[in-house]
Amino acid sequence: MGLTVGIGAFGAHGLKGRLDDYSMGVYEKAVLYQFFHSLGLLIVSILPRVGAISQSAGTWVCSLLLAGILLFSGSLYVLALSGVKGLGAITPFGGLAFLAAWFVLAFYLLRTGPAR
């Protein structure tokens, strides 16, 4: 999450005036999604410790979240900074990883039931 803050600050201050409005919007979207899913990584990593899901389920979900951050946010950062539109083809794979992570988490939480 600290990396997200640094990347966001760099975008707000270091890239101000260097990117057009479209590219800055793309960059900001990457930061936003990275932030929310980094927070998700933090929360999901705690769930096995409190018995809500198994360690292997937590690892699976966290791996999908990390893949999503790298593919979704990473491709948007490169797109915003380079202007290479073809990189946008990678972004949906990151979105699918995000969706898969949240559906897998829901599956494991529903399958496990309430903590006792």
C-alpha cells in the first residue's frame, strides 16, 4: 500500500503537466485499483489467521489479487506513460484476475461458514 501512495504522489506531482487529461485519468485509475486491491491483499492475508479461510485459500486469493494488480494497474501505468494503446489489451486479464479473486474468496467464505 505504501508503494501505491508513492506511485500516486509521483503521478500527482511528478507527472502534472506532462500527461494529457486522458493519460492522467488512466494513471489515476491504475492507482485507484492498485490501492483497493492492495487493501484487499492486506485483509485477505489476515483471514487465515482468524480462521475464516484456510491458508491455501488465502494464498490463492492473494495470488490472484497480485496478478490483477500487476496486469491491470501495471498495463495502465505503462499505457499512460508510453501512450502505446496496444497495452490496453492486457488490462482485461488483470480485471479477470480481480474478479476471480473476489469470487474465489466468496466461495471459500460461503463454504467455510461462520467462524466458531
